[in-house]
Amino acid sequence: MKPVFATMLLLCLVLSSSLFEVSMADSGLCSSKCARRCSKAGLKYRCLKFCGICCNKCKCVPSGTYGNKHECPCYRDLKNSKGKPKCP
């Protein structure tokens, strides 16, 4: 019974570490895409914050610094509590 438990524990550790690496890769991808998207923003901190939230949820960021939201419908359609676009 102990070898089976040890094997299962090792398997769980390996799987969880691979999932952690994937999530870290996504956040790195989001931060670089959002940095490009927000490069000309007046309130860069807010732009990066909301772009990061949208990217993590939608897994995409439109190209360029403004517009092109048709490239990522999820990003385009997210709204704040007042019904205005959430994503920069």
C-alpha cells in the first residue's frame, strides 16, 4: 500500500508543477502583450491592470495600442458594472 501511495503522491506533484508552469507562461504572455497594448496609455498602471484581468480571462489581447478589438471578441465584450468596456 505504501508504494502505491508514494507513486500517486509523486504523480500528483509532477502534474501540479506542469500546470503551474502553464499558468505562469500565460501570465508572462499576458504581461508582454498588455505592455505593448498599454505603451501609449495616459494612465499606464490602470491600463496594465485591466488589460491583465481581461487577458487572463479571455486568453487573448488585440494587437496594437488601440482598437482592433474584433480580433478578440471576449476581450471586446467584457463590461464593467456601469456597462462600459472593461478592457483597454
